[in-house]
Amino acid sequence: MEPSNQTFVTEFILLAFSEFHHYQILLFTVFFITYIVSIAGNLTIILLVVMEHSLHLPMYFFISLFSAEEILFVSVPIPKLLANLISGDKKISFVGCFLQVYFFITLGEIESICIIIMAFDRYLAINKPLHYTVIMNRTLCIRLAILPWFFGLVNSLTVTLFTLFLDFCGPNEMDHFFCDLGPLQSLACSDTYISKMVTTGAATMGAIVPFMIIVVLYTKIILTVSKISTSMGKHKAFSTCSSHITVAMLFFFTVFIIYLRPNGSGDDKFYSLLYTVVTPTFNPFIYALRNRDVKNVLRKVLVKFCNKPRFRAED
């Protein structure tokens, strides 16, 4: 008898953007710059929150956690893409591919839950201001920081294992720049029905449910703010959560484009650039430009740096 459930594929080929073979160096340069900007921008947010005492509040604690997760998130697919473009080595091992899938899904779900936590923090601050400091204490902040990791690691492990148990006997080429569930499942030569159903369930738990929770929380926030009598009070309340709303809409909009369409297409890799490259690059600027406290701290740091005395060596 022939053995069953045997995996014949030992590596995958990530075609990435090989159709633009004359522009590989240009693409490498663009993606490298955006990657560095994303890392530097998110790292700046973290350093500002750590160094500035006025930002030692739950709101900015969660923002710094989100920025740290953004750094990890973009570091899963982008370095391999850069190596693919500059060296032409499009191979990724079977184990490496599934590790990339696992960590990519994990960090994506962690970001999703983290956005909920930030929305919940703003909900408490605006709807229950008198009880905010008591509820959002240090212990709760730490627990809320751990919660996304627990949920992400468990949920993504289930999806990854159901895909891992499929048979891969060729072909092994993916028209993508990283190992993602959809393209990977399409290469399986065994029945993918259960795996796709598990993926759909995980996508619902990791994207649709969090989005609905965020909509409910911000609806309640907007209703509360609308009852504030003064325009200055309304502006102050909205200014504290406008950056969160913008980041949340960018994140979920790009995720829905990829994972909630009935059928994938050859354009998936281009849409994937939105949430793997574009949004992580813009998010730090959104927090820096739309948040008054962050803008003030950043301005203070820049002024202090520019006015720092320069020592010259004596002649």
C-alpha cells in the first residue's frame, strides 16, 4: 500500500513580484525605506512614552504596546521580501513557511485585540471618568497587556495546525511575497474544506467580532460626547480618541479586503501590502499628528535637541 497523509513538498517558492523583474532593485529600495520608517516611527512612539512622565498613563501604555507589536508584525514578512528582491532567492523551507504563517496570524490577532483594549480604555475615560483611575489600575493594565498574546497564540495555533495537516504534494509556487493561509491552502492536494472552515471561524473571532465590539464602544463614546454642552469639551473628548478611530479603521478595512472576499485573486499580494507595509508606516504619524499630548512631547523633545549646546574644540 502507498502511504497516506504524506507531505512531499519540502520547500515553497514565493514568487513575490517577480513579474516586475526589471524593477527588483527599485522595489527593494521602496520597501526597505518604508520598513525603516515604520520601525523608526513606532520605536519613537515607544521611547516618547517611556521617557516622558506625562505620558505614563494607561492610554499611552497601550499605544506603546501597539507600536511594539507593529514592529514585530512588519518584521515577519518584510525581511524575507527584501531578501527575495535583492538576492533572487525565492525559496522558503516548509517549516519556515508555517512558522511565518503562525507568527503573522498571531501578531495580526494581537493587534486586533489591542485595538479593542484601546477603545475600551477611551470608553472608560469618557463614559466613566469618575471611576476611570480605580478601574484602569496597574493590575488591570498588565492583565489587558497579556490578554492579546494569550488569545493570539492559541487562536492562530489552531488555524496553523489544521493547515499543517493538509497534504502538500506539489506544485509549491505561491504568487505571494509571504506565506499566507489562502495561497498556502490552495496548494494542498487534499481536501481543504475543514481547514478553510476553521480559517473562516478564526477570521470571524479575530476580525469581525473585534470590529463589532469597537463599533459598539465608539458609538457609546460618540453618544456621550454629543451630550457635552461646550464645543471645547467636545473637541477635547474627540481629540483623545480620534487617532485610535483612524488606526482602527485602517487596520480593519485592509484586513476585510483580503480575508472577507468570497474568492482570492492574483491581486491579493498587492492588497496585502496595505496592512503589512502601508498602515504600519502611517500609524506612528497618525499618533504623532492627531494626538495633542504626543505632539506636545515630540515638539518639546525636538526643541530640547535643537537647543542643545554644541561644544567645539578649542583652537
